[in-house]
Amino acid sequence: MAYENILFTVQDGVARITLNRPDKLNSFTADMHAELRQALDSIQADPAVRVLVLTGAGRAFCAGQDLADPAMNAPADGRQPDLGNVVEQNYKPLVLRLQNLRVPTIAAINGIAAGAGASVALACDLVVATRSASFLQAFSKIGLIPDTGSTWFLPQRVGMARALGLAMLADKLPAEKAAEWGLIWAVHDDADFAAQIDALAAQLAAMPTKALVRTRQAMHTAPSHTLEQQLSLEGGFMRELGWSHDYNEGVAAFMEKRAPRFTGE
């Protein structure tokens, strides 16, 4: 597939998707969503990929939905556009693909992440931002609620009081405060950001992929489980991973006092 709205590369086990509409602050369109689905499906099917880095071109990560996109136009009969349909067709599949991807994911926030752009970032496993970056739940400014999973992600990460404040007031949240609140993993100086992301991606690409993904799944399941149910889930995952190549390699490397060579299997 020829990509016009994203850049997509795979090298040394690291897949990189760059939202590439810098003149529009990488805002989402239906065409961009279609390209993202294709790229994520390629990653899911490629055993050589060990980690995904998602970032934006230019001075923004993503400004959310492009309100000028034809998908946002009113139907010919004059009714208002069905925004719920836009969520169901585009944003819901995108978040679920990221949450169920067979490799760990990094959101590299290089600038403003607003609206659905902030939500998509939070759907990734690790969110790392430049010191100049910021997050904005902009929905209330146009009479909407946070979507793309933010009503699920925000309360779990920062608590209900801060989640409601961010969503209702639509105040810009600087990256450093986002890290302080526990919304994101880390902040780096802008000048060092690319090198820091490369190092983090290489670190994850060399780790036991299945164990990282099962860790994600276990933690996301925990809020809906009793302790007994979660202990049973952990037991099942431990049973599966205990039969994996990477567990045997990890134990062997530990016993032999050498660096492990994980394959993701």
C-alpha cells in the first residue's frame, strides 16, 4: 500500500509509524485511519517486528480529528453528521488494535497531543514526551465528551478529580506535569528526544515480547477482576510463558551469567 498520510518503516525489529500531515498538525482523516489500519495489520502479521514507535511529523504529535475531513460533513439530507459512527468506524478500531497489538508500543510525543491525538497516545504502552510537548483534552470546547478511550484511560492514570478537571476545563497539560501526575512514562529534553526514543525502542525490541504483551493484558484486566480472578489469570499466563523459548533462554542466560538473546517466542 502506498502511504500518503503516514510514514511507515521497519528496521532492526522496530516499526515506526509517523503521522504525516504536518501542515494540519497531523490531524486525523478517514484516509489516515485507513492507512493506520493497514500499517498495524502489517505489524501484527510480521514476526520480525518487536516494538512499535508511534510519533508525529513536524511540530505536533496529533491535533485530533480534522474537522474539515469529508467524514465530518453533514449528509445530503441536511442532518448533522453522525459522530458516533465516526468513532465506531475509525477511533474504536484504532484504539483496540493498539491495545491488542502483539508487540509493545511507544507513543513518542514530539509536540501538542490534543483531542483524539492525546487519547491515541494514551492507548500505547509507554508514552514519552519532549519537554516542550503538551496534552489537551479539547472536546468540551466544541460541546463534546472525550472519546477514543480517554474516559477510560484518564481516571485510571490520574484519578477522577484530575480526569474531570482535564476533560471539563480543557486546560493544556505540560509534559512535565503529565509525567508528575503519572499520565505518561517520561519526559526528555527536546534535543535528546530522538536518541532517547531510539534507545528505548532498541531496549524493548531486545526483550521477551510475549511477556511484555501479557503484562499489558494482565494489568488492563485487573480493574474488572477480583483478586482471586487476577491470581488465576496470572497463573495461566505464567504457565504459558513458562513453556516459551524466551523463558528458557532467560533462565539459561542467568545461570551462565551472560546477556540473554530473546527472540520473542
